[in-house]
Amino acid sequence: MNDRYDAGAAGHGADQYELVGYDEYGRPVYRQVPPQQQTQQPYDSYAQQGYGYDPYATGGQQAQQYDPYGGGDTGQQPPSYDPYGTGSHQQHTGGHSASYDPYGRTASSGQQPRVAEQTAYIPHQAGPVEEPVTQERGDRDYRTEQFAFVEEPDQDSEDVIDWLKFTENRTERREEARRRARARVVALVVVLALAAAGGVGYLWYAGKLPGLSSSDDKKDTATPTGAQKRDVIVVHLHNTKKGGTSTALLVDNTTTKQGTTVLLPNALALSGDDGSTTTLAKSVDDDGSSGTRDEIDTVLGTEIQGTWRLDTPYLQNLVDLIGNIEVDTNANVPDPDAKSKGTAPLVRKGKAQTLSGKSAVAYATYQGSGEAQNAQLERFGQIMQAVLRKLTSDAQGATTTVQTLGMIIEPPLTDKDLGVFLAKLADLAKGGDYKTALLPVQTDGTLSAQASASVVKDVLGGTAKSPDKDAAIRVSVRNASGVKDNTGKARVVLLNGGFSFQDGGSGAAEATSEVVYADAADKDDATEVAKTLGLPAGAVSKGDVSGNADVSVVLGQDYAPSSS
């Protein structure tokens, strides 16, 4: 189609037609430059109907036509072509051109076309019937479709902007969530690191880190033993059925947070105020609580705050009150109330044995045949530690337990003092910061420097001061004369003679007195003791010496104090 226009333009000459623009489909639109004179066109039936020529040459007469292909020019002038229907009129010599509306609408203004007027030929056009938007500029009309750079705004542009905003906001929210998550993770890591550092620091301070020295060594190294603060109470277990006592020191080291039960053998040698020597067992029976407490302080260099007298019935009630205890027993203990030997043992040997009050007392006081007193003392220590593990750590609760037992508390110790003290030890025992130690004592009742250092110095923070063997000859006296006062009279005589007196108790009456020494080096001392007591030299003999004495004396019925 465009070629036909181009050819026509070329055939009629470039000075007769000029390009005025393009239609909505990109086809060129020409207009003829009007000549000075134009002849009247003959009537044509097709022209009457708005056609510029008769394509079929009907009526036998060919109408004036416009040949777009540059055919022979018969002198006719092609009509003016206005594709936009603007209603503008081209004035020709001798006639008028009709305004053309491509959408079949009648022009609203201007002169109406006449039948005799020529109309421009419009090739077949297809496409939307939308009314084109025209813009007038001078003598030319322009449509926005003619310019490729003119773009209509996207009808969804607002939706796109909203979607971009939503996407941006969602991205920002995700980034903010990530930043918050990272901040929380960093805070959690910091808290865990601080907690771990604090835990490691505590374990280091407590000396519980693997590969380091023991907790005791760490604590003692950090603080000199002499500067550590300790609370100490002495407890005496009195066996009301069989007799005898068992003694232990309960120690609360408030500096190192360590609790200890120190077991004291009955053979421990103690020194009296008058310089006499006695054993722990004899001191408890003869000198009472205050006297024994002072003597222990002198020998061990301790400072005991009070004495807890625990008779076996009270121990039984205490265990029943707290609800039984568990102990790793090391012996089968028979029932003391059994009527026959074939009865099953009250306490069986084994791990984690549950003991009631009665079985706890039987185990604490049991000393098997041929066993030393230390074996029974260690069982008493097991019972004490098990009781502390089961006892409440609340000070008020522990005080109530003590008061419930109805024990007679010896001054200056009170119910509240004992309850608070036991609650502290119970807390240490539950936490695993509690142990039991046996004070090593030699056969003569004295403490060797090496053997006692680990207990006396490290646990008690004291200094061993056993009676000096070279200071005086230690004489143990057992009264078998049948006269009670003879023990006191013999004591005075020996002390005045420069000897150290030890009370060996009393026994069945014997007719003859005896003076016995164990070492040959002590024979002369034994002879001097007999002379001081007014006994004959024949009473001196070599034999076994009781306790930690150098010389043992048995006062018989032949002893006469008046003759001494």
C-alpha cells in the first residue's frame, strides 16, 4: 500500500504532492499541492456515494481518478486526503474538497461535502476504532501513536510501586530479624562465657580442677593454716549399756569451707593442771567435760567452743527422727538383744546399708573380738557423717531437732548454738566437702610429729604438745585393794615424789601389790616407784605395762598408805 502512494507521488512530481504525515499504522499520507485553476469534475455515481473513483468503470464513462501508481495523467486532480477528519477544507480553484472522517462520522463543523466534490482514496484499513488523540501544531496534525518514544504510563504502575515497597519492607524486616537474632546469639554466648569463666574460677579457687592439687592443698596454700578460722566442738558418745566412751572433734573450717570429724583414740595421753598424765578415756570419766576439754586443747593446741554429750539412747532417737541413714558397713554386727547366737545379725556387712536408730547405735559401738579400739572408733565416725548427710541444713530446723531430742546441753553450749553448728556441717556433708580423719596415736599415747602433722596442723591448725616423756616417769595406778580412797592417796604420794600419775581405774581385789616395767631401762624407775609407795623391792617385776605409762602399779590389799 505504501508503495502505491510512493509511486503516485513520483508519477505526479514531487512539486504536486507533499507528505503530511503517517496514519496510525505507519502508512504515509500525502496531500496535493492545489494548482491555480481546477476544472469542474463530471458527475459520477460513485462520487455521489463518497468514492473518489469507479473501480469498475460503471456507466460507460470513466470518472476522474487518481492513479497512485503514476499512470497517465488525464488532467484530473486527485482529491485532498485528510485521514484525521479534522474538518479543515482545502480551497481549490473551481470547487471544494470534502472533509473526511475515517470512522464514518459526519464532520461537526465546516462545509458539508457535496456529491460533485472529490474524496480521497483510503486503502483498506483494519484496527481498533478508538478515536485517535490529535494535537494541532501549525498547519499539521500530530498523533501520539506516531512517536515511538511516547509511552503511556503503565496502568499497573501503582501496583508495581506498592509491590516494590512491600518487597523492600519485607526485606528490611528480615534483615532486622537477622540482626536481632545475631544480637541475641551474641548476648547468649557472652552470658555463657561469663558463667563458664565464673565456674572455672570457682573450681580453680576450690582446687577442684583436674590436674591440679587437691582441694585441701589448694585451700591451705591460699591461706596459712594458722590464719584459717575454725569452729570446733567435742562430742563424747557414752555407751550407757556396756560402758566406755568414744570421742571425736567436729570441725567446721569456715575459711576453706571444709568439714571434718577428727577421731580421738581413748589412749591419747593428756596432761592435767598438776602435771599428772592421764588418758582420754580416764579424763572423760574422772575430770568431766570441762576438764577434758581443757586438756585436749593443751595437747592439740586447739580451741574447743563446747562439749556435746551424746548418750547412746539419744543417738538412737536422732537417727529415728531424721528417718534412718545409709552406711557402707564393714562388719556383721549381732543383735545385742538376741537370746541365741544363731540369730541373724542386726547389721549386715555391705554397701549402702540402711540403718535404723537401734542398728546405728549397735554399729557405732561395736568392737569385734581381737579388734583395737580404733576399729570401733572409725565405725562411730561413719555413723556421725551419715547423720550429718541426712540432717537438715536449715539452722532453725536443726535447732528444732536438737530441742526435740531433749538432750541435756552442757554449758556454755546451747540448743541454738548446737543446732546452727550442725546445720553448717550438714550442708558441707551434703555437698561432699566433709571427711573423717583418725588422729594417729602411738602405743604410749603420745603424738609423733610426722604422724600428727596432717591432722593436728592441717585440720585443727594446732601444734602437738604431748606430755614430755623425759620430764617425769609416767606411772599408771590400778586400785585392787578394795579401798576407794587408796587411789587418791597414791596419787598424792607419786606427784610429790616427782612422778607423773595416770589413773588406771579399779578392779577385783588382789592380796599382793605389784610394780611392773616393760623395758630394762625402766627397772630402776620401777624400783624407785615401789620405794615411794612403801612397797617391798620384791614387788618389782618385768611385764606388760598398761596404756602409755612407763611403769604400772597394782595396789593390793597389802598396801598401807600410812607407811609410805
